[in-house]
Amino acid sequence: MAKYTIKKEKDSNKGKSSKRLKEQKILNDNELEVKNFFIILIIVLVIVLALYFVSKAIVDKRSKTKTNTNTTATTVDYSLVSVGTLLNRPYDEYYVMVYDSEDTNAIYYANLFTKYNSKENALKIYFCDLNNSFNKDYISEEETGNPNARTTEDFAFGKITLLKVRYGRVVTYLEDIDLISEELS
């Protein structure tokens, strides 16, 4: 009977060593997976950094060699106003011509104002284009506007209107081209 027990002990030792081998193999596999993960992570980071620096170099090279040839001097035309700013210009007395730039007579109006501006004591003339999106709400449904308007909320304009403003108030309101021509001559 003693032989049998010894054999059993040998078998039990064999089982323990195989368990240990399996546990070591699992640990080795886990360690191997972690190592592989970090290796892949480092490779990906190196590739991303390389792409970043290559693209940065290309962009820098292009920006250095490319010159901006489309630059133009920007000028601001201070003679253009919107309806909302008609009454608050920096002069005590001035004219405001309100018209639609798409009107067929717009060239005639421009010529009329050019002649007036060439006068020695001409008042400042501001232009307000009803075709501008800021001014579309002030176009009158009828042919004529609101000659009694004294504030910007009351304004309504026909095809052409000449306003004479003195100290922020409308003192003359003309919609007839002949009257406008007479006023400016």
C-alpha cells in the first residue's frame, strides 16, 4: 500500500507543476499582450507626429512661397448712409439723396449731384440707396413717400427724394426731380 501512496504523491506533484506552468503561461501571455499594446501605441504616436511635422513643413513652405497678389486698397465711402443714420451726420446742415440705384434715372441723379458738388459753397450731400438691404423696409408702397416724416421710424420713400437736414431735423422734403434740380442749382 505504501507504493500506491507514493505514486499518488508523484501524480499530485505533477498536477501542481502543470498548474504552475499554466499560470506562468497566462502571465507570460498577458505580459506579451501589454508589451504588444505599448509597441503598437508607440508606433501609432510616431506616425501621427511624423504626419504632423511633414504637413506643417508643407504648409509653412507654401505660405512662404505664396505671395498675396490680390490685395487692394479698401476705401470707405463716407457719403453713403443708411436710413437709420440720415439724421445724425456730423454737419449742421446737409442734403441726403434717397434713391434706388437700380432706377433707370440713377445716372441722371449722379450727374445732378456732381454738378452741385462742384459749386463753391455746396452743402455736403449724402446718398442713401434704397436698393441696399438695410433700407428696403423704407420703400413706399405708393409712388410717393411720407413728406411729414420727422423721425427714422416714419420715413417712407418713393423713387427719389431729396432731404435737407438742419440740426438733425428734416427741413425740406422733395420728391419731384424738377424741384430737386431747382433746389440744387
